[in-house]
Amino acid sequence: MSSDQLKIRVPDGLRDRIKQIASQNRRSMNSEIVTMLKSVVGKTTETKKGEVTA
């Protein structure tokens, strides 16, 4: 399986919070972030104008 890579900057403290949540869920930070993103993206719907809304 091929995967795209994405490098991002996060606000101070967010990395530590994600690390903590990942640890609680017994996931890697990467897996936790992917799970979070899928959760948010899965909740979006397209409007008639083609805009994406949450």
C-alpha cells in the first residue's frame, strides 16, 4: 500500500496532546492523527454549490 506524506506545523502543546491521546488509545501518533482526520472528513457533506461543510 502506498501512502502520501504530509508535513504540518501544529500550535504549541498540540503535539503533546495528540501523543497523550494516541498513547491512551494504544496507537502511534500517525495512526491517531489519521483516525482523527478520517473522523472529521467523514462527517463533511457537499453543498449544492460544491462547498464542503462540517
